[in-house]
Amino acid sequence: MNRIVSSIAVVMLLGLLAAETAYAVGTPAGTVIQTRSRMVYTTAGGGQSDTVYSNYVSFTVAQVASVNMTPASNASTANADSVYVAYPVTVTNSGNGSDYFTFSAVSSKGWSVTYYFDANGNGILDAGELSGGAVTQTPNLAADAEYKLMVRIFVPRSGALNGQKDTTTVTAKSHFDTTKSNTAAMVTTVNTVNFPTIGTALTVTPSNPSPGQNVVYSMTLTNTGAVAATGVTFTDLINTGLFSFVSATTTQGTFDGVAVPATWTVGTINPGGSVTVSITLQVKPAVALGTTLTNVINVHYTVGGNTFTVTTNNPYAAVGVVRGVQISPLNLSASKEPDDTLVYALTVKNTGNSKDVLELSFSSDKGFPWTLYRDVNGNGVYDGGDVALTDSPGSNTGVDVDSVASTDSVKILARVVVPNTETDQEQDLTTVTVKSAADNAKFQSSNLTTTVNIAALTLSRTVSPSGDQPPGQEMNFEVSFQNNGHGKAYNVVVTETEGDSMSYVANSVTINTVAKTDAADSDEVTVTTAGGRKVITVNLGTVNALSSVGIIRYRASIH
């Protein structure tokens, strides 16, 4: 037959509508792809027919989101605190379609982060870009388009940040597909000035001067930071109602020689450098006994273009006043079980020569939640009329006993509901401290040692006779229980369920050799049926601490 096809070749043709640009995730979204097949063949006579084509099939390329942030990490050093640092980041739409990206950041130190458009792309946050306002997202970006971003981080005010590092992770997230994002990390190391002792540096001698007597206020400051403090000055706004100026000294720089305000011009304190200043003041003769003397020194310095003023502590001093406190007894102890209410009775005393506020605080090494009360009737027992003491300012555990006259005592109760502990005989050490509010250097402590007694139950089971047994054999079950702990165990119930192929022997239960009935009566044992099996319930009630071994016995036969 001359029309028989001798050979056939089928060729698939792929027609692609593709752009020349290379995209990170492939062909641009929306691209239509068409394909069809072509077939050529040879007839038996050797002639070639015309080419035969199939129909076209087509599909459209879907959008896939992707984003890159470069560089993936960056680092810089802030040579001051209370300053901004800025990092350049390029956000690239590496998807295959138009998209925009939102920004978020997490600072390891909780610092604030803002974002600005780097309009000229120079990697510097210029004034015009700053005034243009912060941004929270890119504009709509075509595939492969870039957005220049400046990440601005604020280093807060704190000399203690010297040598610290913050890692801020910035995330750009796709709007088209919120599961697609990319991150960049900015590591900021802080070098700054640090005067860690300013809050405690100022001292006064003596602390209880007589009217007309001189007192010396002195302080030493050391820059433990990594950069120099410049323009350092000290000023003392002397209270002229209390003092007259006598003299002043400094180990660096000069003193202005003027009584009010007294000013020391120190200059630069380099890292590791120290300066000591002192001022001698006379208590005016007319100042009344018992008057509290107040005096602070202000420290001014510049770092990173910022000038700061920090005020020292106000060391306690009073005219002719001696402060003192006492707490008794110095040691107390008790043993309790969990959920017991425990009360320790204490006495605090003002041993000074003037009225004072007594500050009480406690510290529990096991975290016991104590409450301190004023024992109104002084009977050493918590009553309904006893008054809970209120928090001292700035203290989470401190309370105040107000206006205690010289040599007067106040009865105090420390009360807690004993919490559970991990192990029997575990101890909590709580230290209760009383301080003079006028002079915190005067304090005394009492130690409260609480031993927690908890139950430690053991249970074991045996059966006899031992070994393989034939049907019909009656088996003897013995259950031993004991409380080895120092606390009682309450509402103790032992449950035994009839075993597979076993039949419980009625009224066979004994507790410590005393026979019990199965009925729900006044003895400890009740036998019921559940799911076709006998259930033996033994209600032991309270098992005392350090008990001897108790034994429950019953019998069951093998089917």
C-alpha cells in the first residue's frame, strides 16, 4: 500500500514569551507560556508530506515573592551613649513580580529603631533624609528593584553601657506573601564614659557634728569607661542656712575660691583616671540639735557632644544626732508542714538618741512570700487587729515603722503560709533587716530558719505462694505502706483491683492483722464492683510522720 507511513518523527515545540532580564526566582509573574507539537513523516513511496501541527496549550507564570537584605550583617562602635547610630541596608525585590516590603526590628537590649529612605544612596543618613520622616515599608518595587534604607538605632543614656553590645535584627517582609522575609543584623558596641560610683561616692565626716563644728564632704570619681570625659566640673550649691564655707581642694584642676556656688574645674578625665574633691563646711552655730544636714555635689561632663549633669548621693548627717537600731531575737527557727501558717515574733528598737523611721526588709532564699505586721497588742500572735506594714519607697520588700521615739520598741510579726518544697526537711533562710531611715549604715538583721516537713510515702506489694500456680489456688496478697517523711500524709487511700482470672475472697482484708468487712461501714475497707471486677478501697486517713510499716492483706483465687 503506497500510503503506508514508513517513519514518523514527532517534535515538541515550546514557544516562550520571556524577558531577557534574569530574576532571582525565574520567569516574571504574568508571563504567558504557549506550547504545541509538530509531526513530520515519510510515506511508503518516499515522499514527505506537509508538516502537521497540534493545537496550542498555554499557561501563565504565577508570582513568587522573595526579598534580600544586604549586607546581611554590619557592626559599628558608638563612642558615646545617648546618641544615634545608623546602618545602610539595601532591600532588593528578588521575587518575579511587583511587591512591597514592611520593616520590623528586634533589639537585644530593647533599644528604639527607626527607618529612613536613603534618597541619594550614599549610605549616610543626611539631614534632608532625616527631616523627610521615618518610613515603615518600601514603596511598590518592580522585580529586581532596590530600595536604599537607613536603619537608625538610639543608644540610650547610661554609663553602664560601656563595653556592652546590642544586636538589632531588622526584618523585611513581603506584602504579597507574608511568609517570605529576610533579615539583617546590626551589632552596636558602646564605648562611653562611666562613673559608676557617683550615686554613693560622697561621704561626710563626722556624721553627727555639733553646732559650730566643721564637716568635710569628700568624693573620688574614677572613669571606668572606654572614652574620656571632657569639660568636667563639680558644683556644690551650699545651703547657706546650714553651712558656712571654709575651704575646698581638688587633685586635678582648680577650685574657684568662691563660697557659693563652690565650683571645681577639673577638665578631662581619661579612661582609668580619677579625681578627688573635698569641701570643708562649718555647721552654723544657730542650727538646732537634731537638724538633718543636706548637701550634694553635681558632676557635669561631656561625651560624644552631649553634656550631662549627674547628682551625687546625699550622705546622712545630723546635728548632735546618733542613729541606731536593734532587732531581736537574732535567730529563730521552726518546723512546719506545707500550708501551715507560720508566725515569727520579733522586736525592733530605736537605739538612737532621736526619733527615727525604722525600715524593715526581708530576703528569703527559697522565695517564701512573707508579710510583715505591726503586733498591735504585743502578744506575739497574729490577731485580726494586727496591721500589715506598707512598702518603703523604692523597695519591693521593704516596709516602714514610722516615727519611733528614741529607745522605744515595736513588736513585729513575720507571717507566711508555708509553701510546698521539693524534698523533706528542706530549709528556708529568711533574713529580716531593720535599718535607720535617716542613716542606712545603721542596721541589724535577724535570721529565721524554717524547716519544711513533707510526707514521703512508700508502697510495695508481694504475693504468695510464689512461682507458677494451678487454677483454684488461693493467693495471698500483701501490700506494705510507710511514711518515711517528717510530715503527715492526709487522706491516704490505697486501691486494689481484682486481677485477670482472679476471684477476690470476700471479707478477707486485714489491716495490720485486724480483720475488716467488705461493707461500706465504719471500718476502713469498702469492696465494690466496677467493670465486672472487685475493687478494694482502703481509706487509711492520716499516716503520721516517720510511721512504722503498715500491712494490708487480702486473698484471691485463680479461676
